[in-house]
Amino acid sequence: PVKMYEHYPFPQWFAQFISQPGIQQHAKAFCDQVKNNPIAPADKVHTWDGDIYRELYGPDGELFVDGGKEFHFFFLLHADFFNPEGTTGRGKHHSTGVASMRCLNLPYHIQEDPLNVYISGMWQGPKELSAVDAQLSHILKITALEMEQAYTWGVKCHGSADAATPTVPGKEIVC
């Protein structure tokens, strides 16, 4: 059966996200923390302590955190299901799914702020989709393609609250 999937395009959301004061400074501070500590600490206390930030290269072959004048953002993709009717003693009867992303560059206390969480899409059950059977793959594919374009081409936003705007030279997704 055909099911409805509501999707909110990443470039639209990113334009609103980046227009908030201080967002670009948080992105730069995060990348600076990683660059100033080239070896990841054994004890992981902060998000930037992770090894991935020191091993991920951008499309230009340079370390992704080393963006020069550009701002580079890291996002965590999450998909989950919930019962919109609440939990009853008789178990779940309906399940709604949501795919969301949060920006890891931000301090933890504002990562979960609704303005800073990208809800890429929602879909209704009646049952949870199975991750084992890859039933989520066709739904998350749209978000993955948008993120691949943003990673490869970059995103150029106009009217940011801060003076500089994030972009990767060449083909940009314009907000």
C-alpha cells in the first residue's frame, strides 16, 4: 500500500537554522576544538572528542573540520517511532515515525532546542518499519541524498545573522 511521507527539505531548514545569531560561531568553535587537539583524548567527555572528526575528509581531500573561511557542520541522523495515542496497558496499536537530525557543532544544552533540530520527515504506521528488513531505507534516502549534496556542493545562505556565510566553492545549494 502507498503511504504518505511528509518531508521538509534540508536547504529550507538550514537557511532558517543558520540565520540564528551565534550558530556560525558555535560551528567554528567546534571545528577549532578539533583542529587544536589533533589526537582524540582517550576519555570522551565532549562531542568533539570523537575520533571521527579527525578522520573524516571533505570532498576537497582536506580534513572536513579544516574549512578555512567556511563553516562546516556535523549532524546526527536519528529515526524513531512513537505511539500518538499514548501507551496503554494493552500495548501499542499505532505507530508514527519521525526522522530528525541535530547539529553536533552546537553546545549540548542547545542541540535539542526545537529551533535547532531538523525534522526531515514523518510517516504513519500502523506498525513500526523494520530496520532489519531495511524498510526505512527508502524513506531516509531523500534525506541522505540532500545531505550528500550539501556535503559535496556546499550550502550558500544569504541574509545570515553573522557576516560570513557557509559555502563550498563551486556548485552550491542556495537557500
